[in-house]
Amino acid sequence: MLDKLDAEFAFGRQALDVRAYRQELLSSNIANADTPGYKARDVDFGASLANAMKQSAGAAGASNAAPLAMAQPAGVTSGMQMVSTHAGHMPGTSRLAPTGGSTDDYGTPQYRMPTQPSLDGNTVDLDTERVQFADNSLHFESGMTVLSQQIKTMLSAITSGSS
């Protein structure tokens, strides 16, 4: 039961993880705008997400419901069992393994091609970085809104029958 609940949010969590990783890279680019020789890095969000979905589809057939490799629960101890504390509860023996992915799964950061040559070798264009940062922030917030709405809908469904 817990694994099915977790799978329901896997795609949204996957997308937010990749967005957060990209935000770190963009922040690092902005912070190093004046560092001589610094190469601006970025990760292609669409390609990273498509790659993760392709890997999970290859591992579990062509199903879209398969959990994404890097969206598995991290830090959950193996052998966790549900306990029924009420006569109406269903007993469960769900077992989750700690299989959280690392940021290596988000795709290799690639160096951005400079739009303006720099004498010190720095490839950061602050205007580009700011636009990418704002765009990524907006997509992260919209992803959070969608995920929050899914949680609210699920809570509403759970609590509507307990009146």
C-alpha cells in the first residue's frame, strides 16, 4: 500500500528533484560570474527527465506507472511493516528498500556555450543565467503547486469517508 502511495507522487518528486538540482547549478553559475576561467554549467531538464523515464520503462516494461529510478524512497528502513490499530484497518506487510538515487542520475552537467567571449575564460552570461534561474524557479513553484494539489485531493478522499 505504501509503495503504491509513493508511486503516485514519484513523477512529481522526480521533476522537483531535477529542478532543485538545476537551481543549484544556476546559482553556482551566478555566484561565479566574476571568477576567471569558470565554465557555466547546466543540465537539460527535459533530457534528464526523459532519460529517467526511459530507464524506468526499460526496467519495468513500457508502463508509465513504473516508479522512476531516482524517485524511490530514500532513508526508509528495510523491513518496515504497517500496524493495524483499529478493527477497520487492513493489515499490511509492505516492505520498502532504501533505494534513493544520487544527483548523478539527473544527467551530467554540461558546459554552456558562451554567447559573449570573455578574456578571462569565464563563460557565465549573467543575463542568460538570471533568465534561466527565474524560469526554473517558476517551473519549480508550479510543480510544487501541482504536487500539493495532489496531496490535498488524496487527503480529501481519505477524510471524506471517515465522518
